[in-house]
Amino acid sequence: MSAPSQPFLSDIKTLRERARQHIEAGAVTPGYAGDLKTVIKLLNEAFATEIVCTLRYRRHYYMASGPNYESVAEEFLEHAKEEQEHADKIAERIVQLNGEPNFNPEGLTSRSHAEYVEGTTLVDMIKEDLVAERIAIDSYREMIHFIGDKDTTTKRLLEWILSVEEEHADDLVGLLAGRS
Ligand SMILES: [Fe+2]
Ligand SMILES: [Fe+2]
């Protein structure tokens, strides 16, 4: 008796049959190994976090003042745009998973991991942004660990976002140290 040549993969017939079931589910096939409900809930929390971060950075961009505030304000604006991009990518992924991105402003700050702190001085603002980035870094790391290899598309998205949040944190530390 010869062993099957690809013991870990489904045979073509099974793949074809499965793909025809529940086609309305789109990208979510019967082979989806993740806990879909939990993944969508986590993605919505990340989505809220990104929106709150966008709002906080924008506020900081407009309120930045003091000596040499311009370069710091520019950094705030750049981060605000990148957080918005993260929010958009997460919303897109939620829809692919047949969920709904939660845009409801009510409860936004409690769904978010990071906080919305206005801060008064420029240094306060940078520090609050750094704290928020560090919260985001830890929560993305945990989400990536939770999702593991059960949903590699979501995992890749979160890994990309995590790498950008790490850059943001590094930028902010640089600003505090007067590196920029
Ligand atoms: Fe982000
Ligand atoms: Fe960030």
C-alpha cells in the first residue's frame, strides 16, 4: 500500500465540494480554523483603538505649540494618517470575515485599548502618545499570539500594524530625547 503523496492536504475533490457549500460566506470557507466570533470582536477592539489614536494624534497636531513645535506636529500628523490607514485595513478585514466594523461613536473609548488623553504641554502629548503606542504594541502582540496560524491573513495584517506601532513608539522616544 503506497502512502498518499500529500497526507496533510485535502484532496481536490473535497476542496471543490467544500468551496461550493455556503458560497455566500465569501472568503470564509469551511476550512477557516479560527474562532470567527472572537476574531471579529478582537478586530473591532483594535479598530476602536486605531480610531481613538487617530483622533488623539489629530488633536495633538492642531494643539502642538512651543519652541520648535513644527517638526513634532508633523510627526503627530503622520502618525494620525497611519493610524487611520490601520483602521481602514482592519475594517476591510472585518467585512471579509463577514463581520461589521463598529463605527458607533458611543462607547468608542471603552472599546479602545488605548486612551484618549489630550495633554497640555508638547512633552505631555508625546508621552501620552507613547503610552498609547505601548498599549497598542502589547495588545497586537497578544492578538497575534491568540490567532496564531489559524487565520494567517489576519495574522499578517496584525503583524504589519504591530511593526508600524513599534516604529511610532521609537519615533516618540526620539522626540522626547530630542533626536529629531
Ligand atoms: Fe495604528
Ligand atoms: Fe501608532
